[in-house]
Amino acid sequence: MSEKNVSWDAQGNWAAKGDWGTRNSAGRKLDLVHWQNRLDALRAQHHVPAASLAILVDGTVHELASGVLHRGTGVTATTDSVFQMGSIAKIYTATLIMRLVDAGRLDLDAPVVDVLPEFSVADAEATRTITTRQLLSHTSGLTCDFTYDSGRGDDCLAKYVAAARDVALDCPPGTAISYSGIGYNVLGRIIEVITGQVWDEALKDLLLTPLGLTHTMTLPEEALRFRAAMGHLGEAGQDPDPAPSWDLMPRSAGPYGRVIATAGDVARLAQMHLDGGVAQDGTRVLSEETVALMQRRVVDSPDKWTVSADGWGLGWTLYDWNGVRGYGHDGASIGQYGYLRVVPSAGVAVALLTNGGGARELYAALYRELLAELAGVTMPEPFAPPAQPPVVDFAPFVGTYRRAGVVITVTERDGAGHMVYEFVDGMKDFSDPLEIDLVPVTETVFAGTGVGAAFSEDYMPVVFSTRADGTACVYIGMRCGPKVA
């Protein structure tokens, strides 16, 4: 939506000019004035400073924006504003990897060490056997929250992979899912070795340019060419304040966590996948077979609530909305949150980018309405404990759980569960320790309280499980934390 079609009101919301109603091929009217009003209202209700929304219906991307990019400066959000997207970057890295597979330059099932002889993890057998397919589907056992600043140089990924060699695995390779940032940085390094380019340049040449994504980038100095959103932090239910820094992630976080874009550009990436791998100008980016392979379920998810994940494919989070299949990805950085959902049966994709506040609540309310109308999807209700929680023996869960960057201490207080979630090592400056009460949902699933809307609306899912090797573990944020004491 160009600026000539819109104006701003005194609150920084976009107001319609002329006829914003369009009809899709089924003759159903897409009322953009209505969705602009809903975006404005829900954004204000949930204290989100700015939101940018892109709706792909029947081959056309419609873009809306609302609010301000920075509450301190009052700069208005527009549809060409760029946001940090956090882990949605993984879809870009996965798509790049699959381009190399299509070209016959990479074997998904060959050991990673065949491409990266220097690749090593804390377990020697895992070093020999981990494959690219496992990295893509988060089944490699590599952990997530290992943040390492390897500098701004073009060798940052090579240094990161070397630094991660002694980090403990979350689980044995191929036995379970555990969401992995390290795995996607290894994928980024694979891209560099095969293409002879740094990851950022390979992304531009092999994906952004063929798709015409002119408002997508990876580096802060590139983002400064555009209207860039500032992240905001604060207490739930209140207007948040600008974060102390625009971005705390090092350059080496790129393949797993830093692509910066407009919502419209995110929707156009999804459009290529919906169109069987073909860009809008007819350029083939992926084969149809590869597009389908990325959407095929590799592993089920024990945590079906944090990102609504029923399972995982090669890069994509997979959803099953009462029989309607979908895929997508979520992302978060410092006070910025993104949500992408694709419904292939309806030819619909929706991308929402935000910069703080109750972003998760905004997403949940807006997407329930949008996907119901456009794609016949009934999204699940917000995760929460039942009115009468079951009585659960909590004693077996008491202990200390640890993975790289996080220590989780579980205790029992007056017969109820309690947890302290503490960031350590390279993650120690990301947040103060979180004090969380655990309310039973089932015998092994608990609702964590007091964590803020960015995690999972009102409650954070905490899922206790057992790894294939018999080790007790807890899943939080799709990450498997083994019990260590």
C-alpha cells in the first residue's frame, strides 16, 4: 500500500483514502478498512507501539501499518518500515540451504563434517553423524542459546562454529527435537563454504535479489537507510519504553536471528513457497519437490503451545488447525516480535511485525479473526490452565536443569511448583531471572505465570519429559533442558 493511499491520524494510525475494498478470485471482498481498524484497535489495546501487517490473498500482497516506530521520537510506522524479525531469519537460511540442495551442491543426509571438516561438538559420535537434515529440523541435539560475539568481520561465522565445539548437546542427535540456534549458524557456515561468499552476500545473491526483496537486509548500517523500528520493553499491560539498545545480537547471530525486513517482503518470501518455488517475475528459486519437502513433517513437537507447533519440517514450523494444514515461523529480538502463518489450501499468508508491548496477544487476536475469514482456520484458544487444575505430584520434577545460556531451578513451595529461569554465560545480560509459578495443565504440562505476553499470551508452557536415553528434561520455548541435579 503506497503512501498516496493513506493518511495518518493524530495517534499515528493509518487512515484510509478512497476504496480499500478488493475482491479475491472467489468473489469475497477483502475489506482493508476493516482490517486497518482492527490492527489499530488491537495494537492500542495491547500497548504495542507499532505494527506492520501484510496479507497475501490470491497472489496480491496488501500492506497495512499502525503506530509509532519509537515512542521517544514519535516517528510514524509506515508499510515500508523495517523491523527485526529474530528467528524468522531461520526460514531464509533454510531456503538458502535448499537452493544448494536443488543445485546438487549439498547432500541433506551426508555428515556435516563432509562439508565442514572443522565442525565438532562435545560428543565425538555426534560430531561424526550430525547431518544437514537434522540441523534444519532441530533434531541435531545442538543447543540454542549459545550467544558468542565473534566480531564484525567476515570470518564471524567461522569463529562462532569453532567456539561452539565444546557446548553440551541438549539431546542425542536424531532422537528428539530441541530448538537450535547453533544448528542454524552451522548451516550459515555451510552456505559460506559451498558458495565462497559470506552468508550475508549469499543471502542477497541467491534469495533477496531473485525475489525482488528490496527492503530486506541483515546489518544495522543497511537498516539505517530505511524507517527502522526500535524495540520497546516494559511491564505487561503498560505502554513500554524504548529498549536501551537497538540490537544486542552480534553479527554472528545472522543465520539464526537477524534478518531485517518489512512485513510485505516477508509475505513475498512466503508467496514464493506458496507458488511452488517460483518468484513473481517467473524466476524459479526452488523446485516444487523441494518446496514440498520443506513442509513435510520430520518430527512431532512435545510442546504444542509455545509457537503453536504440532511438528517441524525442514525450516518450517508446522501447524494442524483442526485438519487445516499450515506452516510458518515466529521470531523475537530485543523488544521486537514477528509472526508468519501460511495456509496453502487457501493461498493465504499473513505476516505481522511489531516492536514491543503485548505483541503475542495482538497476534493471537488478529490472526484468529484473519485466518478464520480468509482461510477457514480455527486457531486454538490461548494456552492456559483449566478452571480446576488437576492435582499433580510435583516432587519428581524438582531439581536443576541446564542448557547453554540458561539454568532452570525447579522447586516445590507449599505443594505447588515454582521455577527460576536464569540467563547465564553469553545470555546473562538479556534479562533478569524470571520467578515463575507453575500451574498444572496435565500431569506433565504446566502453565508458567508472570512471564509477560511476549512468551505466550498470559502463560508460558512448561513441559516435563524424558529423553530417549532416559534423562529427565524440561521443554521451555521449544528448547530441551536436561536435568543435571
